[in-house]
Amino acid sequence: MNSWLESLRIYREPRMLAVLFMGFSSGLPFPLTFATLSYWLAEAGVSRTQIGLFVLVGLSYSYKFLWSPFVDRLPFPVLTRRLGRRRGWLLAIQTALMASILALGWNDPSAQLATTAALAVLVAFLSATQDIVIDAYRIELLKPTEQGPGAAATQWGYRFGLLASGAGALYAAHFGGWAFSYAVMAGLMIVGMITVLLTPEPAESAKALEPMPGNTALERTVAWFRRAAIDPFVDFMKRPGWLAILVFVVLYKLADALIGNMANPFYVSLGFTKIEVANITKLFGFIATLAGVALGGLIVRRIGFYRSLLIGGILHGASNLMFAVQAMAGHDLGMLTLTIFVDHFTGGLSAAALVGYLSSLCNVAFTATQYALLSSLAALPSKLMSSPAGWLADRMDWVSFFVAMTLAAVPGILMVLWLMRKFPLRLPVAQPALAGND
């Protein structure tokens, strides 16, 4: 018991609290261009087809690996000299995020839909760029023995950020309107800004700004570009089955992505109020997700990555059928509670397995860039491949739509089975707790 209490004390460290609040800042903007925005658009009378296309505004999350090397290794004018490379970038991005969220909230989507889309694109781009810096900041700030607890602190902070801009934004919109709601969310970016100002610059941060080898400016530039933007991807492509792994990462959460952007329009069509949606899908769903993440971590520990991915993929894919049952039940709060529990619990379980698997794939020499690549691809279905979901929902009844979307889980499940057979994992001895009989 004493050893457990000693282990828990690490979460009282100032660095760990900083990581928690940075996670909050990372999660806050995401629903404002996705789930929360889709609810606003549905309420404003925007068609399902147009709402479905709005997932494209978040493509930055899927392509952030393209500019991550430059954000990672270039100084930000003035601020880097005064605050350091990581802190300078973060404070600049968070200031811009605050302004862009505020502008998005003051826009009227029913009258200026194109402007709404442009502002949503800007918020998503800045949010994805913030994620790049926060991931690097966390890795450099914490000691190697603190990376595990740091990952947990980040996830908890991120989930609370999602809760604030999900349920919190709906509550604020109910009482003060959408402009007020987005203004409150913009104000919450201060949490991340204060954290940056109170947290020291990581000692490792300055090393990336050291001069590269070479006799001329051109040689040094080529050496910098190779190290920052080429070597991480070349290293990953040396892994057996690397292309199949990338295909799997794209397909695994496809069914979840197809459902996601249509969920709020679905609730609106059944007559659920903002408060009902906030209470059940956001607050209760938040708790169910954390429970699923906890169980998912235990399953990974006991049976390994592949089997955990298989269980998570099957359960979460099948959970989409609950929405079909909900469509038949109509405005039934009890049924909605059960639907949300099954969906969020299995979603958390599958997410824990996926995050653990992606982390195991990264070479420690290129962790930030390789994880940016993998996490970007994992986000691709929700930003690009799910865009036709609204078009399909306009042409099908809800029951048929959710049954059809359930089938989208099959390709990811088949890829897990194929990877299990062709490329069994060989985890290093340093990670025995995650090893299983994959």
C-alpha cells in the first residue's frame, strides 16, 4: 500500500500539474470545430450534407506532421529569445487561438456559412499546431521515469478540455447564446497561457537550435532539413509492414468517425434539448470514456496490443448498432443513457489500445515527428473520409444509416487480424508491462 501511495505522489509535482493543464488547453479547441459546432449548425438550419462536409475544416489534425518539423526546430520571432523556443511558440499560438475562437463565435452560420467554415479552419490549424508544441514540451519537460504518469496526466487534462468545450459550451449556449458560449471558451485559453508563463523552458529545448554541421549555409540547411523532416520518416519505413500499419491506423476508427459528426444532428432530430444532450452525452459520456480507458489499459497489460485492438474494434464497431435502437426508441432518455454508455465505454477501451500501440511503434530518436505522423493518420477518417456521412444521412433513415455505418468497422478489424499473423510484435525488454502473447 505504501508503495502505491509513493507512486501517486508524483502527480503532485509542479511539472505534472503543468502537463495536466497543457492537456486541457490541447483538448479545449477540438469540439469547437467538430461536435459543438455541428450542434450549432444543425440548430441554425444548415443541412446534414453541409454539416458532414464541415469535418473537412479539421484536416490540419491529419496533416500536422507536414509542418511539425518546422515548428519543432525553428524559433518564433522575438518570443523565442524572451521565453524560449517551446514557451514562445505556445504563447503565440494560444493568443491566436483565443482571438480566432472569439471571432468564430461572433459569426452567424445561417447567414455567413463560408466565413464560419474559414474561421473553423483557422481554429483547427492553430489547435493542431498547438498540439505539436505541447507534445514536444511534455516529452522534454519530464524525466524518462515520468513519461508514463505524464501521458496519463495529459489524457485527463485533454478529456477535461473536451468536457469544457462540449458540455460546458452547450450549457453556456443554452443560457447566453452561441456568441457568449464561444467567448467563454476563448477565455478558457488563459489556463494554458498562464501554465506556459509559470512553467520553465525545458533544458533540452535549446539543443535543436544549435548549428548544424557543414561548411556552407547551404550544407547546413540541407543537414537541418534532413534531420528534421526526412530521417524520422525514413526510419519508420524501415519497419517491417510499415505500409500496412499506416493503412490500419487510418481504418481502425473509421466507423467511429462516420458516426461522430452526425451524432448531434441525430439528437436534434429526435428532439433532445441542449441540457439533455449535455447531461447524458457529455457528462455521463465523459465518465464512461474514462472507465473504458482504464479497462482498456488493463486489457493491454494482460493480453497485448493486437488482441486488445481486436476486442476494442469489435466491441466499439458493434456499439454503433445502439444508435439504430435509439432511432427506433425516439426521445427516450433512458435509452439514450444506455446508448451513450456503450458507445463511450467501448470507445475509451479501443482508444487505450490504439494509443498504446502507436506509442510502441515510435523510435525514441524521432518520437515527436513519428507520433505526429501516426496520430495525424489516426485522425484522418474523422476529417476526410467521414465527410460523405452527412450526404448518406440525408438519403437514408437513421436506422438504416447506423446499421450501414457499423459495417465500416470491418476493414479495421480485418487489418488487425492480418497484422497479428504477418507482423507479430516484438516489444523491447524495457516494456514488459505492455507485452502480451500477440
